Amino acid sequence: AQTVTQSQPEMSVQEAETVTLSCTYDTSESDYYLFWYKQPPSRQMILVIRQEAYKQQNATENRFSVNFQKAAKSFSLKISDSQLGDAAMYFCAPIPITQGGSEKLVFGKGTKLTVNP
Amino acid sequence: DTGVSQNPRHKITKRGQNVTFRCDPISEHNRLYWYRQTLGQGPEFLTYFQNEAQLEKSRLLSDRFSAERPKGSFSTLEIQRTEQGDSAMYLCASSLALGREDTQYFGPGTRLTVL
């Protein structure tokens, strides 16, 4: 069974500054994806960024980037130039890759990010 | 391009009543997932479908819960004889499972309150 640990229940950052959210996971699978999802107060989960475990290059999506360390099973999210709209719960979720596509996501408990003006 | 939609958005019911939620996935997505999220927690997997076939059910899905996806399009999640512990946000997600490229997209959720 997969487990996901997000050790920071809450984080805060000043607008325009950089913040890093941590995530560690445990899986026996060798091939998997890792996702970060964001859930603003409106409650709809939105995909932030995705990383394939076999790729050594860290994924980047505009102001969002990851630091993926496969051996350490660590997958942190860095948000640069933080904006007020980044305030949300952030969830990390690994998922094994199968021939038929993705299966169930296993989520951590989340990190609540507050952005201060 | 419309995303995943869920109805109703909110449902308040009395203990012991039956409730049914609907999820409409993104058009042409062949996989559909149901998750449950309680306050302060991450979503927990309940069940998923590939087309009309229900491929996996979580142990969280008691006998009072049933899900269907007739014709492989929309899905319904029914809870019979609701209990206060069923109060949660019920999230639906869909994906286009074609080889390695696959990402789940979520709907806005249905918030259930059982009095």
C-alpha cells in the first residue's frame, strides 16, 4: 500500500516570495507518476503539476516547479513569486503507471498555504 | 470544453434517508472515479469505472453505497440509509486512460450533510 506524508499542515508566505511544500511517499512500484493538486476554498481540486518517476529532469509549470528525489522518495513543490490566488490546500499524490492508465490516487493530508499581502 | 460536473452541489438529508449523486465526466473520458473527503483530510478513494465496468471498490464503500455508470457516460453514487458519518464532500474525477498519458480531473464535488 502506498502512503503519503505531508509534514507541514500549514505554511505561509509573503506575496511575491518563494515557498516550498514538502511531500514524502512510500511505494513499492518502480514506475509511477507524482501529482500536486491544489484545492482553493471553493473546494474544486485543480492539477498543479505532474512528474513521471523515470524522468530525472524536474517538472516545471510556470511559477511552479518540483524537486523530485526518487531515492529519497521525496517530491517537494516550489512556488515562486507567490500570488494571493495561490492560497489553497495543496495535496501530493503518487500513482502507479499501469498499461491501462492511472488508477486510484492516494493523497496526503495536505498543506494549507496562506499568502500574505 | 466543459469539465467534470456534479449535481447536486449541496445535499442536506435526515439520517436514514437515501441520497443519489450524479457525476458527468469530461466528454470521451473512459475512466471515472469517486472519492470522499472529510474536513481536514485528503480525498479517499471509493471506486472507479472503466467505461461501464466497475473495476475496484474500496473497503470504505459499505453495502449501503452503490455506484453505477450505465452506458459508460455519467455515473451515480447512491447512499442508502444515510448515517451522520456519511457527511462529507463526494468528489468525482475522470480521465482518458490511453497508455502512459493519463491525468485525473476533478469536479466541484457534492457536499452531503446528514442531520
